[in-house]
Amino acid sequence: MPTTNTSGRRKTAVARVYLNEGAGALTVNGKDYKEYFPTLPLQYVATQSLLVSGSEGKFDIIANVAGGGVKGQAEAVRLAIAKAIVELDAEKKPALRAKGLMTRDDRMVERKKPGRRKARRRFQFSKR
């Protein structure tokens, strides 16, 4: 029974995924993924790696996610699942790579600078 554990990250969210052979249950932080990710787009993002690789219903997945918001967490879970699938079956890597699921999106929030309201936004100019 192949078991693998991988991690995925997006923005400040970190997902640890444990993949076991099973009936296709996806549990995120102790809840069913449909309960944890309430909207359909987030549910699709979380399971996208399984759909692209044709692995839905073959694995039981337990995901522990911390940090960030629900969108970043869903994308972190997607990357971790994709990495786990490739660890078990390397032949699925080209299909996942073609959809961009094997690449960690490294975009982060730009830090606030001193003398500015936000990262780039200046304070309102007052002529007098």
C-alpha cells in the first residue's frame, strides 16, 4: 500500500498532505473538503490535481493546512497533492506540468515601505 506525504505552499499558506490508497476521501484539517472549502471554485482548485491526473476515487487524502486565507490554502493543497501523485507515478508529471500544477506560485504580498500608505501607494498630496 503506497503511502506518501508531501507539502505545498502558496502565499503564506502551507499544506501537508498524506496520500494513501482508498476510496477517494479528502479531509482538510479534520473536516471534509466540501465543508472546509465552502465554494465550488475552491473545491475545484483543491481537487484539480486529482482530476487532471485521473486519480479521483483512488486515494484517501489527509491534508493539514495552516496560514493564509482559504484561496491560498486551496492552492497549497493542490500543489501538495500534485507532488504526491508524481511521487507515486512519475508518468503523470507531464500532464500535471502542462496544466501548471507542478509549479509553486512564488508571488507574495509586497511589504509596506516607510513614508508610504501601502507598498506603493503614497499618502494623499496636500498642496497647502
